[in-house]
Amino acid sequence: MPLLSVEDLRISFHQRDQTVEAVKGVSFALEAGRTLAIVGESGSGKSVTALSLTRLLPEPPNCRVTGAIRYQGRDVLGLDRRSLQALRGKEIAYVFQEPSSSLNPVFTVGAQIAEAVRLHLPEIKDVEAHVIRALEQVGIADAARRHTSYPHELSGGMQQRVMIAMALACRPKILVADEPTTALDVTIQKQIIDLLRDLKTSTGMSVILITHNFGIVRGFADDVAVMYRGLIVESGPTEEILSRPKHPYTQALIACIPRLGARQRRLATIDHAAIARALETKI
Amino acid sequence: MTDTAPVSSAPLLEVENLRVHYPLRGGLLRRVVDHVRAVDDVSFPGARGRTTGLVGESGSGKTTIGRALIKLAPITGGSIRFNGTELTTLSNREFLPFRKRVQMIFQDPFNSLNPRMTVEAIIREPLDIHFPKQGVAEKRERVAGLLRRVGLEPDHMHRYPHQFSGGQRQRIGIARALAVEPEFIICDEAVSALDVSVQAQVVNLLQDLQAELGLTYLFIAHDLAVVEHISDHVLVMHRGKLVESASAEEIYREPKADYTRKLLDAVPRL
Ligand SMILES: Nc1ncnc2c1ncn2[C@@H]1O[C@H](COP(=O)(O)OP(=O)(O)O)[C@@H](O)[C@H]1O
Ligand SMILES: Nc1ncnc2c1ncn2[C@@H]1O[C@H](COP(=O)(O)OP(=O)(O)O)[C@@H](O)[C@H]1O
Ligand SMILES: [Mg+2]
Ligand SMILES: [Mg+2]
């Protein structure tokens, strides 16, 4: 039995006379200790899919979620409020794109991690020591001193490390990283991806990495699901998808990335009409 | 061109020993305690009709160089010559004609367009400043032509920025920059916030416009792969200093600076 499974997930938003079908029937599974990358362009439904896993979306009637989400066999869509609270953070934790908007500017980073630890791991007595260890685990030098820093005193890369420390402090089984490096410099991006890879190995947790950038997927994710306009158009082992993409959308999305040393005259672009035709013939 | 243009093989832009040092104030009296050497002794040519790429991590001084070229950053020292004319000693008034010839496209199409202005008003604003005598109908015709040129519909001029996607907003930014028929465009992280597929479209558009209009670009980005793709010549900045200056091919094949190698290593391989 997979740790997490999603079947025929559909998510729609309703505002007055407007309906947006953000996710139109998506299925995937995540085994314990594995890493799944969900790759797609903005608006394809990656973030709402991620948020639905612990029901972080608006309530009906503004938002409707159907299908099945199972975590360790339990039906997430049927959980009561208390069980949901336990699921969030403790079992499934998130890291988002903008660390600066996820951190509270008026509290030290240590205090923010401590709050999450007290909530989810009440059995831990020496919270401060636990917080310092969490910061050391994400490569923050001098954690014993740094935990008293305020978010604005840290660089973007350091803030993202703090967010990862906060997510991991409660030892979740799944880490959902939604565009964790999109706002960072390439050199810092590489450091954060390397860090996530090390942490995945040392903790044995599962990771869902959400990104619009195929480049960071290789060498990190075991499997890839490619999302396009609310659908998963192709999924499979990372190496296979990257070296032999079958769906024209996957092919186009890989082709349009500038390659170092390629000296191409023009970049490839995506022919959305051709992809719409390919999707129709498949149905 | 009215000024006595030197032979066209001379670079359009010549930057020599450019320095921009911001004062750092501290203490109760807010005295100057030190300086941030945002740009420190940087020299490079901007070849006419070509693209010079400027790469480096955030805080390395890329934006400051771009802003210094249009007198939006305080120049501490050095020289900037545009088509042979020294810009650093010009008064604001003497600089105005150059302000038209050098335009800037910004990173964030979401923040750089006034949300309360229609697309027509946004693109017409520079025309009003630099072509005050042109009539309303003529300007509207120009706005329509510019929108068509960047791949949008003339009808779009009546809409507001929030009604467009990120890539479309960047096209609006490009149309606005093109409105006054500049020779030189500074693209400051102009494609960095876009999806790769949209980035590809905008990069192709910039290259088409360059081929058609003979534009010279300074293309600023922190992603070396896109800089290497679009540029003829690449400048690598690190902490305010220029650590490497070489052709796009050399940068990739035989990087000389350690820092360039570090940047190359950080680019994900597909
Ligand atoms: N709270 C919301 N209300 C209405 N529409 C939303 C909301 N959140 C997301 N959407 C819409 O759902 C679609 C998918 O969004 P999202 O999952 O954020 O895309 P991605 O993360 O792939 O960029 C988009 O069309 C977006 O506008
Ligand atoms: N107006 C300013 N006052 C003081 N320091 C500044 C100002 N603008 C930029 N800086 C500093 O100059 C350095 C270079 O910044 P910038 O040119 O924006 O870098 P980049 O565009 O490469 O990210 C940074 O250390 C930045 O903090
Ligand atoms: Mg998203
Ligand atoms: Mg900048």
C-alpha cells in the first residue's frame, strides 16, 4: 500500500457566476521514502493539488474537491478537524516558494520553529536543543546563536533553510516542497536541492517536489508527473521521462529550456494547439 | 542620428572604471561609516547591434550598472560613453535626449506596470514625454502598431495590466520600451520571473526585434544558461567586481574565473 495515493482528484473554484476547474481528474501514488516531482507551468494546478493533500484549500461552496486522497489508507477528504490538524505539519509538512512571506517578521526564527515543535511533538522536553539541532541539520552554521535571529537578518537562502528546518523539526513522513528554489539564485538553488537530497536520505522521508523547472528534477526525483491545464499528461520514472518523453507537451516543455553550450539560434516554444489536439485524440 | 557618429564599428557603449559606492550610515548621528561598493571599477564595451549579457548572483551589482547607465544610480567615478558622448558629466537636461535612446525593461511585469492605467496609457506615456507634438490619433495608431509588433492585439490597449498573463505583461513592457524608438535596451531580469516556455517566447521576440531594428541590448539575468543563449559577449559580476568578460562561447568552453566555473556548475543539466 502506498503511503499516499490520489485518485481522480478534481478541484474547482466557484465565485459568483464563475467556475475555474483547476484540477480535472488527477491520480498518483507516493511510496514511503520515494520522491515524486510534479512539473508544469504556472496555472497548471500544481499548488492546489499540493494544498488539497491536507485540505488547505478554501471550504465549499467556494472550492469543491472530489475524488479520493488516502494517507496511510485513511480517507483524507473524510477526516474531522482534529485529525486534520494532526495530519498537517506532523505527517505532511510544506515548504513554499517565498520564505519571507511564510516567516513571521516579529518573532525570531527559533521561536517559530519551537512553536511548531510544541504543537506537534509535545513529548519533547528540551525544545530549544531540538530547535538548534533542526537548524544544524539544514546546514546553518552557528545555530546556537542564529536561532535568535529575526527573519530579515537572514539571506533568502538562509530563510529557506529555516523553512526546511521548521518543516522537518516535526519529523513528517512527507515533505511537500512547492517551488522551494524558484525565488533563489542558481548557486543557492543548487545548495538547497543538495540539502533536500541529503535530508531525504538521512531521514527516509518521502518528498513531493513541485517545480516549473525540469532542470532540478534530474538526480533528485525518482518519478515525475507532468501537469498541463489540470491534467497529468505523462508520468513515470525520471530518467525515462527526461530521455524519452512520450507526450508532445513533455517534449515541448523540455525542448524550450535553454541549454548551456548549445548555441541554438532560437529557443523552441510550445505549440498549444498541437497539444490540445494530442489531448483530444487520447480521450 | 544627429551627433557626429564615430565609425560604426566603435562600440555604442563604452564603460570604463565605473564605480558606484553607496554610503553606509551608522550611529546616532547617521554619519557615513563605510561604503557599499555596489559597482567597483567595472569596464566593458557594448557592441552595436549586439547583446552583452550581465550575469551574477543577487547583490552582485547588475541592476546598479543598468541604472547607472541611465543616471538612476549615483556614479562615484569612471566614464560612460554612449555613441562617443560622455554621459557622466551631462546635466539632467542635457541627458534627456539620451534618456529616450536608452530604455529599460524590468524584471517584474507585475510591479512595473501601473495597475490603474490602461495599456494604451502605459505605452503612450513615454510618447507624451518625448514626442509632445504628436497628435492623439497618431499616437493611438503607434500604440496599436507596437502591440501588434510584440505579438498582442491592438484591442488590448483598452485593458488593464491585471487582465494579462505574466508573459503578456512582459510584452507590454517591451512595447513601452520600443515606443520611443531606442537604440539601446537594458533588460533587467526581464525573463527571470517567467515560466520556461514563456521565457522562450520573450527571448525569441527580443532577438527578432534586435534583427529587425538593429537594437543593442544589455541583458541582465542570474541564470547563466539563458544569458549564454542570448548574448554575444558575457560579463560575470561577483560582489561588485567584473570577474570575467568573454564571448559567450568562451565563457562556456574555457571559463577563466573560479566564480564563473561555480556558476556553470550550478546550472542544472538536462
Ligand atoms: N483560491 C483560489 N480561488 C480561485 N482560483 C484559484 C485559487 N487558487 C488557485 N486558483 C486557480 O487554480 C488554477 C491552478 O492554480 P495553481 O495550482 O496555483 O497553479 P500552479 O501552482 O501550477 O501555478 C489557476 O487557474 C488558479 O488561478
Ligand atoms: N539605493 C541603494 N542604497 C544602498 N545600497 C544599495 C542601493 N541599491 C543597491 N544597493 C546595494 O548594492 C549592491 C548591488 O545591488 P544590485 O545592483 O541591486 O545587485 P543585483 O542587481 O546584482 O542583484 C547590493 O549590496 C545592494 O544592497
Ligand atoms: Mg504554484
Ligand atoms: Mg537586480
